[in-house]
Amino acid sequence: MAVDPGVIGPGYHASMTKPTSLPFTGDPDADRLLAEDPLALLIGFALDQQVTVQKAFSGPAELKRRLGHLDAARIAAMDPAELDAVFRERPALHRFPGAMAGKVQALTAAIAADYGDDASRVWSEAADGRELESRLLGLPGIGEMKAKSIIAVLGKQFGVRPPGYDEVAPTWPTLGDVDSAESLAAYQAGKRAKSAAARAAGA
């Protein structure tokens, strides 16, 4: 599939073609949405907290199914109680549906207000790697580790590598290295082993 400049952004040299899906969920439709819709990708990362990768990144597709759209401005304009109810509808979109509804609404409000309702502008208009990281860190629900992982996904999966990319790209395994169900399983096993080692060291 050819690179879509509207997603990648002008002026970037793409080292690979745009993926047709990101194998983060095990559901083909949800995986395709993550590759096709920049807002879905960001929402997935916002939800990636205290749930499995599969649960977090299937959230955007399920949210779109429940709302009938995935438009940042429209989500931002919703009554918070209404969005909360959407998140709590069984099965709940997250282990902590109320808190995550608030985070997603704050994220979409930032995309609507600061990026003209176009999530791809977060990276397509970044002048260099440092600005890309700064823009990501400025988004509600995106902390340092998530920003690094998004940078890795953008660079390794979409070929988004602005000048100075290597200065901000992570040097450890992230979701950017996941390109199959098998590599996702290996990534998750590595995270579990690291967590177990940390717990053992602290005991």
C-alpha cells in the first residue's frame, strides 16, 4: 500500500509503506482501524494502562461502533456523563471506564482545539524529533513512556522519522517492534518477565 502523505505528513522520507493494520488486538477490524485512523491510535495508547494491550487497542474500534464515529470534536463536545455511560456499557471499554472516559474526552478536546480535529497533525507538522516528542507529551493521557512508544510505532511502522528522530526514539523494545501476533506475544512475555524481576528485587 502506498504511503499516504496525509497521514505521514509532508516532507518526511518514509522508509517503508504504510501498514494496512497494526497487530495489537487479534481482531482484524480493530487492527485495521489503528493503522487507518491516527485518532484511533492515540486513543489506544491513552487506554493502554492497567489492561492488556489487546483490550486497550480494541477500545477505539468498540468506541467507534458505539458512537457511530470517531471524530475528536464530536467526542469532545459530548456531555461527560453520556460518554461515561458509553464507556461503562457492558462489556466496559476499560477496567476503569469512568477515568478513561475522562482521559479520552480530554485527549479529543486537545486534538480538536490544537490540531484542527486532525490527529495526524501531531506528527505531520512536527519540525523535528524533539518537537514531535514535545507535542505527544502535551497530549492528555500520554506520558513519557507512551510518547516513546508512539514515536517508535510512527518511525518503525509508518516511516515517520523527522530530523533528529534517532535522538528521541527509544532504544528498548516497544510496540513499535510488534509486527505480528507472535512478536506481540514475545513483547508481552518480556514485559511480564521484567515486572516479575522488579517485584522480586523489591521483595
